Amino acid sequence: MAAGTPTKEQKEIIEATEGNIRVRAVPGSGKTFALTNRIAWLIAELGVEPSSVVAMTFTNKAAGEMKHRLKRMIGDMATCFAGTFHGYCNLLLKEEIYRMGYPKTFSILDKQDQVRLLREIAEEQRLSLRDFTAKDCMAKISAEKQNPGYIAYMAGKDKEPLLAKIGEAKDDFHLVYYHYLLRQRDNYGLDFEDIIQFAIYILTHFPDALAKWQDRCQYLLCDEYQDVNGNQELLLTLLSGKYHNLTVVGDDDQCIYGWRGSDAGYMVNFDRAHEEVRDFQLTENFRSTPEIVAVANSLIRVNQNRLAKAMFTNNPGGNKPVCACLKQEAEEAAYIAERIQEAVQEGRKYAAHTVLVRASSQTRALEEAFLHHKVPYKILNGAQFYSSEEIRTVLSYLRMVYSMNDLDFSYTIQRPRRGFGKKSVESLKKYAGERGLMLMDALGELIHAGEIRRKEVIFYYEEIRRLHVLYHAFSCRDLTNRVLDLGYRQELEQDVEQTRLDNVAELLDTIAGLEEENQDRLPLAELLAHFALFTAQDDDTEKDLVKIMTVHTAKGLEFDTVFVCGLVEGSFPSRKLKNEDELEEERRLLYVAATRAKRRLYLTHYVYRQGRFTTEPSCFLSDIDSSLMEFVGEERYLPGQATPEMLPEADFEVGDTVIHKVFGRGKIVKVNMVTRSYEIDFEKLNGTRNIVFRIKMEKEPPQNGTV
């Protein structure tokens, strides 16, 4: 595809102006190109007002790429909203949240804020988070908030219903949960679940608000639609309900976030849920070699709950993907390190390689091997830079200047030390609680009454107050420097190591870059929302090193060479699977991993033997046509390549009826001696399944009158 020239498939999508549209796009098919060109077509060619076009996606990085492309294509006309679901709802709430009794200076709580809040609550209630960790508690809170009924306790002026719930709490979790809602309410703080739920609440309870925002969404587009959950789908339906111009682009074969509520069913059933849907497909892969595409197709065709599509590519041919088996996990890691060093010696960069794992806990052997073989690497397992204490402290100061909320007050008043420690904060909380005051107001009362005289505390109070009034007058970078001058910069400068100060300098550079992108018109509220909604996928720091990451983190990325390691039963697929739907999602996860590769793909696994226990190659390797791969390593442990003494024999033949302990009754339609598996047509499943010989099944006796 020539740069900037759409294919016939893409052109049809770009110019299909009106109505609800579903685009099924295979990996590497240029869907973002089609989506952004569609927006440009609407604005530049058809004259649609940019403010009535809205494009939603899932990460700031993807949104940034979309904005950059639009700016390049249509220049100053690229003023439509292109951002995340949370970003759009945050924009909506800035205008509408007053309807729920909240100020537009509400705060967004990120995960670290939530953990800090939960620990404070547990300590105050004399509860231990030992029995249920903060992470578990957050997951339960997220689950509770899927029911929007909780919003009634957070809206309006009357706290009594929420206080009553605290008194009626049936267990420790619900005691913490309702205290958490109370703290959120008192601090005007919303977590990620609330941002979308509050927006939906406003749109469904205030008809004038719904009408206003529907008029702003005359053309609504959603990228990565296969990843939407129920609330996001409802939001799209509400916003597009007047004009019915909803364009969704996605690939149900890449739905890998079921554990957080994503449901490929919305993609599959889009034509049933929305009226007069037109279907389009993007089936040409511009990323990968034909050999990689063939392996990916061979793998995913096994899934039954999917929209049929035939991915192809016209790219030049390359090497067959490699299926490598090593004797143990350490040898697998060493094999990967050696292949990378060989490629670098041939002139390729370290950054052209990535190693994908099923879970972040699987990186230890890789790190040891990379250190031994002197392979520079970086593990991407979260937004680590923004989780560091010094960055969190600076951002907390900025939030304090913006909204003067209790949560950030408690954090910043103690950083640096001002002689106002934990006990002083607790005393202030008690004083404020008895008088119905925010902590900052309570501190002011005590200072003016002469009861607090410590000059460092008075300086903090006066400067935060002053900056709160004047922050509109400063650029975000200038404001950040001013909060650093409240004593925290001096503390960092006293550090023997320069790392923390360097991180703050990098933050200042990042802020300056964001301001430049926004032509120096970046409100503090937008800056804080950008950092609060930051995700691991948004970290795109470029250095010449190998990136190690989970497959989930790699979604949307591409690399010259991809190693997918740890392909053993119990790891990939996970041993936690409960049903066939979860197995299909695991297979989609491997499909996503394989389609990150442009030129070279390695699928690796290892043998671990202890007594009678031996790891088995992932069942997904047997799903792939063996003629499409090159096999290397321990041949006897490759899929279907066990040693003669270990070969499981076929106990059944074609036509036999067998009973599987989970799948039930089925008929054997094929016996595969290469993969040592049966293809079985189970009565209660849709389509056949490949079951390896080693699984014990019972043969059903022939019926009377049959042989």
C-alpha cells in the first residue's frame, strides 16, 4: 500500500458517510489509517463541523497517534475530540457534574490513590488488609460498581443513606467499601469506574444533557471496539441515539480483556443491537510475512465463537516461524538471548526485538539470561515512571493546588517534613470532622487562631492558597516549578543519588512537550487528567533495548522479531481456565502475540521434569498446522514428537463414541498420529475439538443391534 493511498476496502469505509457501520479488521490491516481518513473526509471534504465528530479509543497513545495523523492531514481543522472513553467522560463531567452536587474541580483517583485511601480506612477501622489485600479490595469495589445503584449514595447533599449503610455493613469488606464511598464523596474524588458511570447516570437522568451531548456526537467512531465492556457499549449507544452514525472498528479475534469485562459479543452482535448496520472488512495484513499470517490463521480458525474472516497479505515471503523446545526454562531464556545477539551482529537493533510472556511473573529467567549474555532490556509491566514516589508527590502537589482536597493535603503536608506528621494530621482530621470542614480550611482556622505557629506549616498553607487562586496565570511547567519550590526540590537535592531529581526533570520536560503539542494552551485540569488516565501502553520511551512485556501490554504494538515464550500447559494456556470460552480467549491471546511480528516469529517452550511430572507443550501448538513451522531444539518434546517409550497410543478409532469428563459425549471424526490427538465432535459443543491421546476418556458401548 503506497503511503497515504487507501486500498479499495479502506476507501469504501472512508466514504461510507451515513448510518451505523461495523468494520471487521484483521491485525496490521491499516484500520487506524482508515479511521483517521474517514474523520478527515467528514471534516475536510464534506464540511462537517469538527466539534460534532467524536472518536474514542482505549489508550492515550492510540489517541495521540490519531490526533497526530489528523493534524498532518487537515491541519487546523483537526479540532474534533479524539481520545479515550475516560477522557471524553471527564470532559462531559467538567460541564455536567454540578447536577450531582460535585464541583468541576473534582479529582480523579488513580490506583495508588485508591490503595492509599483503603489503607487509611483499614487503619482507622482497625482492620487488617492481610486477609484481603488492597488489590483484592479494589477488584471487589470495581465489581460492586458495575451496578450503578451505588451512585445514589454519592450524589446529592444528603449523606445519611450512606452513613446508614456504614452502620449496617454486613462484613469487613462492605464496611471498607462504604467508608471508601464516603471518602470519595467528601473529597469529590472519582475513580476509573465512576468516571463512566457518572457520565451514564447524567445522560440517563437528565434529558437536556442527553440531547446536548447527542448533538455533539453527530458522527461517533470507536476504535478497538472488541474491547468494550457493557458500560462503554451503553455510553456509545446513548451518545449515538439521535443521529445513528456510529462507526465501530475492531477484530473479535483480538478480544483479550474478558477478565475486565470486555465482551467480543458486542462486536459479533452489533448488527442485532443497532439499526440498519452496514458491514465492511479489512482483511489484508500489511504488517507480517505470509508465513506468519498462515500460522496466525491456522491457530485462530479453531475458535468457534468468531466472525469468519480470511486474513491475507501481499508482503514478500520470509522465514517460517520457529517452534523451539528447550530442556528447561533457563535454556529457553538463553536460546532467546543468543538469537537476539546473533541478529544484532547481523546489523539489526535490539529494539527490533520483543519477548512476550503470558504473565509478568515469568520474566526472572529471561532477566538472568539477558544479563549473562549482555542483552540490554526493559520490562514493561506498568506505568512505572508515574508510580515512583517523587513523581507521585509532584502530581499530588499539583492536584492540591487545583482542588485543595483532603487526600492530597494529607500526602503533601508531610512531604517534605514540616513538623506536621501523622499524629498532627489525625488531630486535624478530628477537628475538621467535628466542624464539617475540609482539612485545608481547618488548618487555616487553627493558624488564624494562633494554635498552629510552625512557620513551615504556615508557609505551606499560604503558598498553596496563593497558587490555588493564581494557577490559571501560570503555564503548567511554571506552576510545577513553583510547587517544587515549596521545599520538595530542596529535599531531592540533598539525595546522594541523582535518580529522583532526574525523574522530576524528565517530568518537567514531559509537561513542556505536552504544552507544546497544545500550543501552550494546556489547562491544569487537562494535564492532571492526562497523568491520571495514563496506562502502561502509553509509555513509548524509545531506546535501543529489547522490551519484555506481557501479551496484554503488547496489544496494538508491532516488532520486527517476536519471541513468545513459556508455551507450556498450565502457563499458556493458564491453568486457571474454567470453560471453553476462557480457552478461546487464551487462544486469541496467542493470536495477538503472533500477529505483533513483522518478519520473524519464535514460539518457544521448555521441558521441566521432576519425578513423574513433565511439562507438556501448549495445546495451542497442536492447533497450528505443523507444516507451517520450523521445529528446533529437543525434538522428542516438540508437539507430537515424544520419544517412542513416552508416546501415548491411540485407545480409540474413528467412529467411536467417547465420554469426556468436561465436554461430555462425542464422536471421534479423526485420529491425528502427528499431534497425537483426536478430533472429536461433542454433542454439547459447537464444532469439533482436538483432544490429546493422554487425556483419559471412556468409550461408550455400542448400542443394541450395532457392531
